[in-house]
Amino acid sequence: MGKKVTVVGAGFYGSTTAQRLAEYDVFDTVVITDIVEGKPAGLALDLNQSRPVEGFETKVVGVTTGPNGEGYEAIEGSDVVVITAGLPRKPGMSRMDLLETNAKIVRQVSENVAKYAPNAVVIVVSNPLDEMTALAQLATQFPKNRVLGQAGMLDTARFTNFVAEALSVPVKSVKTLTLGSHGDTMVPVPSKSTVNGKPLREVMPDGQIEEIVVKTRNGGAEVVALLKTGSAYYAPSAAAAKMAKAVAEDSGEIMPVCAWVDGEYGISGVYLGVEAQIGAEGVKRVVETDLDADELNSLKEAAEAVRAKQADVANM
């Protein structure tokens, strides 16, 4: 049996994720679904016509879904489901402002995923990310390792890009890490960040690092403010697609993701941004990295901040 991946939501984020997944050419089928009549089928038609140019064989299928689960049978047998459905932010909105609206959408999608793709690994990208990941796990009742969220990959990419730009060096010479939540309690980790193998603090003054940390934390809001209609999708879709590929290939790659933490870093019982080894079963294990005292405290604070909000979504 060939590999199958479903992307729920055919907005900019979903359609770009579907394109990246198709172009990887590691799946037999990419299914894209949406509630807007005809939109996913139109995107699939367009993407399939790019196959001769880009040289990939993956088939893209587009399906319109209804309020009572109509159309979801198309996702049957998916190895991975990426949930992008939900409203994007508007200028001036925080991720938390989307909580109630997106909770209803994510719950409904998750219940249909559980029904039609009961063995899938679920990657959540709907905002507010940490809360929606917790909600998707509750709604699917999947084992916690099979539900994870895309945040750290994106935040780390933003941090890396800003450092590379500030120092005028190639992005591949920079390694950074962000943990914690996707939002105000994001924890960039300068102690684990390097430029050409040298510690970041040796090549950049603390004040400038702090500026870049703040810029990283506000990375999404900055894009939203400039676009005015909708939110970021090129970098986020690249991150989600990379995670889905790691699941499909059972690669064991270590990535910063939103994963269930149970004892690591002295933190238990919460979905939080940490490094994890990703494979066919989702999260193989959470990888603890040595943090300095300030970073560890910030991570524990982030855990408590998201824990309270994740408790709220259980009833949404």
C-alpha cells in the first residue's frame, strides 16, 4: 500500500502544504479537503497538471466536505492528517482570539479523522496551536504520541533566518532552537544556538540576541500586519510538510514540535513545544536538551501558562 496524506483546509496554508507534500514525491496520494464547494477539486486539478513540469507522480485528490461529515470517506487509510482548518488571524488579533471559533472547527474535523483514518498521525497547525493540539487529541482519543502540533519548527526557522540576516551569513551556517508555546511564552534557546559552530553569544551581543528573540516571538504578527488579509503560510507550510515527511519515511529525525510532555524537564501532563524524535508512530520520544537555568524556568512558566488554557478546551 502506498502512503497517503490528507490536508484538511484548502486555504493558503493548506494548499501550499499540499503542494509541498506532492512535490516531495514520497506519497502515492495527497488528499485536500475544504468546506468551500469545488475549491479543493480545482486546486487538485491544477496541482496534478504541474506534475509533468515538476516531475512528481503523487496524485492530488480534492474533496468538498459537509457539516455532517460528508466527503470525509475520501481520507480513509491516511497515514498522516494535517489539520489547517480554521480562521486565520487578522491584524491586531492574538492567536488566543481565535480560540472559540477554531475549537468548534478542530473538534468536528478531529472526530471525522478518528472515524475515517483511525490509524493516522495527526499534525495540527490551527491556532491557537498548543490548545488546538490538546483539543485534537481529546476529540480523536488517539494515543498522545500520534497527535502533535507544528510550532517549534516554524519559530526555530524564523529565529534562524533573523540571526542569519543580522550577521549576513548563510542560513545553513546557523543553528537555533525555540521551545515553549507558540505565542507569548515562546522560549528561544540562545544557549543551544550556534553560528558556524560557535556559540551565538560569542558572535552577537546579548542586547541584539534579545531583540531577535522578541522579533521571533512576534514573527507571525508581523506577517499578519503586513498582509492585512490572512496570515503566514510559506514558512508554516514548509514546517508542517517536513514533519509529515518525517512520519511517512519513519525518519527518526529530531525536530522541535508541540508534543505531549510527561516527566521531561520536570514537566508533566501538557502539550508543549519541545524537541522530539519523529517517526511512523508520530512522536517516538521527547528529547531533553541541556538548558541553562533561565531557559528551564521559562519553559516551566510556558508549561503552566498553556496548561491552564488547555484545560479550558476540554469543554469546547
